[in-house]
Amino acid sequence: MRHLFNLYPPYLGAGVRVAHISDDWRHVRVEMPLRWYNRNYVGTHFGGSLFAMTDPFLMIMAIRNLGPDYLVWDKAAQIEFVAPGRGTMTAEFRLDEADLGAMRARTADGSAYLPWFEVDVRASDGSIVARVRKQLYVRLAKPRLEPRSDVGDKRTNENP
């Protein structure tokens, strides 16, 4: 899956590379080196690329951990640019059992749950370049309607 992400055209175009996905989908690390094609006018990382490197990992991590009984969508996002980004940027995403337990508990009655997560985009020296907040929409999927057994073929042999 990591290799598929790395071939995804928007990530290729921005220079984003998925460096690590844990087997349990609870940790993802994304990197983006500064290149001529992802620099802004003043020679630092383009803000749109910094933001793009944080999408859609938390949503996918939640989907992979919660399974098909849940609907999970990205609901909202915010970014605060803290410092100019030079060099290789890194963003790390983590979902722990407490996060997943809250999602299950808060949606058990069919309600939607809208948790916020914070992710820092960091330079290679560890300094924060951007703070990103992502909100997920999580709820139990509505049960699929089963085909009715009492409905047969609508065609009849009767003449009008």
C-alpha cells in the first residue's frame, strides 16, 4: 500500500513520499524533501504541499482499524504555518487504542463522532514548520437493506 501511495500523482507532483506504514495501520510517517517543483516564490516549501502531505492518512488509518461497520470521512482541517520550511519535512500520524475506543464508544448508539487530531509537520532538525488539525467524521454504517423475499419478478403474463 505504501508503494501505491508513492505512485499517487498528487503526491508524486508534490514530492511527498510515504516512508512508513505500520502493519496495524496505527502509525504512518510521510516525508517531503524540498525540490524545485515544490518551492514557493521565496524558496521554501509551498504551503499547499505541506498541507497535502497530511491528507488523507488519519481517515485511512481509522477505516483500516475500525473496519467495514464504520463510515469514516475527513470532515475539516486547519493549518497554521509556524516557520519557513526548508529541507525535508516529516509528518507522523498515530492512532492508539484510546482513540479507537473513543470512536467505537461514541458511535455505539448510531451517533456521529467528530474527533480532532493534531499533526505537526517538522523540519529535519525537529522544529515545527506547520501545525495541522484534522477532524474526522465517524459513525456506524447504516445496515444495508436486504432484498425482500416477497418481491418477485415484476413481469406478469396477464393481459391489460
